Amino acid sequence: MEERLLDEYAMPEAARSQLRRALALIGEPDYDLNHYFSILKELFAWESRAAVKPAKQLRLRLRSLATASLTLGILWHWAQQENNLRSAVIAAERTLLWAWDANGDEEIKYGSDPL
């Protein structure tokens, strides 16, 4: 079980190569995180899955959110090791905002009971 906790094959192939590039450049103070943001764009492209059944679409959304969280955690850890938390904070902020925007589920956004 522990072998698969951070298995890179949990992510799509394009996202894996983008994550490697982002991790290689995270120590640079001028790095603009474009490789990381391309991962988020791929993960949060839920409008392209509109023809999918609602139950499967929910599973895809949850998987995308979990993958985005895992990717952000990895990026944060590497940025912390490189003493570049500014990039990690920007990545976390953008991840949160894009995940919220891509959700699109009115019941979750504006439900009467958030808990």
C-alpha cells in the first residue's frame, strides 16, 4: 500500500511530465509556475466532460480534486526544500480559486447548510 501512495502513475502522462518540469524549476525565484498551471487546466477541464453521466462526472470531479491536492502537496514540499515558499503560496492560491470556479455545482456553492 505504501508503495502506491505517491505513485506517479496516479496522474495522467502529460501531467507527470509537467510536474517534473515544475519541480525542476521551483527553486528559481522568477519561475512563473506555467507547467503547474497547465496541470490544473487539464485537471479542471470539466466542461469537456459534460456528456458524461452525472454519477461518473462526480467521480471524475472528486478524482481531479484529489489529484490537484496531491500535486499541490508535492509542489509545496519541493518549494519548501528550495526555500521558495512564495511560489508555493501562489500555486496554492490559484489551485483553490480554480478548483472553486471549475466546480460549478450550485448546491455546493450556495447550499443552505455548508456543513
